[in-house]
Amino acid sequence: MWHTSPIDIEASKRIHLMGIGGAGMSGLALLLKDMGLSVTGCDAARTTYIKKLSQRGVEVLMGHDGEHLDRFSPDLLVYTSAIDDSHPEIQRARELGIRIAKRAEVLSAIFNHRRGIGVAGTHGKTTTSSMLALVMERCDMSPTVAIGGELCDIGCNAKLGSGDVMVAELDESDGSFELFSPQVAVVTNVDWDHVDHYASVDQVTDAFVRFVGKIKDGGALVICAEDGGNQRVLNGIQSGGDVHVIRYGWGTSWDWGAVNVHPLKGGGIEADVYRRGELRGHISLSVSGEHNVLNALATCAVADLFGVSFESVAKVLKSFRGAKRRLQRVGSADGIDVLDDYGHHPREIKATISAVRGALPGRRILVVFQPHRYTRTQAMYRDFASVLALADRSFILPIYPADEEPIEGVSSDLIAGSFPDGVGDPVCCDSFEDAVERVRETCVPGDVVLTVGAGSISCLGERILRSIEEGRKLPHEVAVVSK
């Protein structure tokens, strides 16, 4: 559990961020910059977020070094959970008497002084918070926004609004979401993940119960009651609190429910929406997958609490284009579509493959998967094999370690070796180059190539597309497989 003293942001005129090139840290940097503070940063790798920060006047140095603190003389050093607190740059800050804090401590200081809408859950946080941010933005509430992925419709992952509402994606991976006290909390689902931090699903559940306990008096919990993990959270909540619980799910028996759910050919999904058994209207989404209908229900429920009409929500959601790397279209060549998704948990990958099947029926799906973390692979390799087998062909890259050291005996071979016999046809690839070549040799017109993972795989779809576009000769026969 997190126990820290509050951060006084106003007393920190100069702030330096380690790991500023990540999605979450870059968003925080933008918020601090918009608040009129002097912001600098450093990172071990150059990312697309760094380019945008530089355009906003944020000086970013490559690498991490204690000399950065002598150069910038910050009042506050902020670092990500991926950086060990024994790092020399952090040690140098201690020597200089500079206040040190993690990202969540600073973000929660901004969030807790607003009417905060905190979106939590093992899956679906980015899309749900993106939907909510867009609804609030388009309905003239000028929200402050902090999201872990880039929102296509706004063009950034964070912004400082003039209103008193803040929409934030809250991260459970290191327990830091327990620092936030939302006016409204959304919990999409609860699964065992981040096995490096949580030893069991019970520990995850307990963390979410504590998070829900941080909701402000008179606030609300919006929760997907379809989810088994969420049911365990609801069972663990202490009674007698002044928090309104709003449940959503399939059917008409919940506070908010969806029926007549149909995927749209070519992409998207539609459904009828009910509120406490009464039909409110119809939603038609441009994003695919039944999970996005549930995300939309959460958005409807929260918007209703803030006085936004269902009709307004439905109109905004129809134009919602999603967040980057959430089943995002990379492009097409020679009749082959290339898509990219951030999914790194078996449940997420299953939902993504199902969404592609619904949007593009009858087409062969080739999945290129990059496992994320040795600990997650060790704990879930059988589950990964089970969901990847739902594709027609799987290409498995080496494990992306993040900040982990290798574990003896843990590799992508564990996943490939756990496929059911004769199903999924898994291939372990040695590198990106190997994967590009194998996919190029395998795919034919009509195929869908889906790159999946939370590591460095985000650039692979473009490389596969370029390889196809460079004029390879395709086989004359088109293999179209339907399941």
C-alpha cells in the first residue's frame, strides 16, 4: 500500500521528470507545463512523445545522469515506477536535498483537488477514459485529462482544462491508484495481472477494494457487474458508506444495460441501451468489439451523473475514433489489412481477435504477438496459447523484458509449445526481421495481420506493411478461412 505525504505542486517551480518519454509521464509533463511550471526531462529512449514535448518547449535529454540535476536545478524530481529508487540520478537528488516523488503522487495531487473521474480496471481503462474525456470535451465541460494512451480525437494524452472536472486513467500495476480520491470511480474489470507486484488474484481484489474505499463522500462507483472480479470487489466493500453504486452490463436488469448487440461489417458495433429497464436509445460505435459496448455503458453512466444527456453521449460516441494502439488500423496493401493493438493479457487478446472476427468475417487472421515481461509469461503462458490459438496463424516474438531480468526456462517457446495439437500453427520468430519475412511469405490477399503487445512491437505493423508494398509476388491462390 502507498503511504506518502501530499505533494505541494505550487511550491515546485521547476520539475524534472525521469522517464519522460513514456505515455503516462509525457502526459504529466504536459499538464505541468500547462500549469505554468518549468518542466524538463530525460529518458533512455527517444519516443514519439518526446518529439511532441520538444515542440511544446520541454527540454529533454537522452539517458539518465545525476548531472541533469546540476544543470536544471529542479525543486522536484519525478520518476516512474520502472526506475529503481536507488538510481544514481535519484541518489544525486537526495544529496542535493531535492524533493523526490513518483508520477502517481504528483498526478494525484492535481486530481484530488478536482471533481475527479478515475477510470480503473485491469482492461479497458484507456478506451473508457478516452470516451469520457471526449464526451466531456464535446459537451463544453473543458475537462483536465490524463490518459495512458493518445486519444485520436483530441490528438494528445493529456490537457489542462478550464473546468473543475478531471478524467484520469488510474494505474493499478504498482498499487499507485490507491493515492487517488475520485468523485466518481469506474471499475471496468478485475483480473490477475502485473504478477511482479501481485502474488495472487486475491491481492489484486484487495487493492481494488481499498481503491473503491477512497471515493469521496457522496460520490459514485460505476462498475461492470458482469465481471467476476468486480463481483469479488463488490462483496468486499464495507457497507454503510455514502457512495452510490451504479452497475452496468448485458441485458436490462442493471442500472445501465445493453441488448441487441451487433457487430458492423467493416468495423464498429451497435446496441440498444437501457437505463433501469427503460430504453434510452441506440448507440452505434466506430470502434469494434463487445468490450467497447461495455466501455460505452460506463461512459453513459458517468455522463448521466454529470448531467449530460444520453442523446449527447450517443452523438459523441458515434464519432469516437478510439485511442492509439487500440485495434488501430495501420494500413492496407495487396488486399491485406494490417492492424495493431496494445493487448498484453490473454483476456485482452481474446477480445481483440473476437472484435476482428466480428468486423471482418470470413477472413484469415494472422497474429504477431510480443509477450510482455518474463513474470507474466511464466504465469500465463498456457492462457496465451489458448487465446492465440483462436487466430488462424500465430507468430510469436521474443519476450519484451520491460525492466525485468530473464527467468531461466521462460521464453516464447513456452507459449508455442502449449498450443493444442494442429491448432493455431504457432511459429517462434527470432527478431522483428524474422517476423516480417515470415509474415510476408505467409500472408495472401484477404488476410488480416494483427500485431499485438505492449512492448516495442508498435512499429512492426508499419514494417510489415512496407514489406508487402515493396512488391513481393503474392501466390495466386487466396486462402480465406472462416471459423
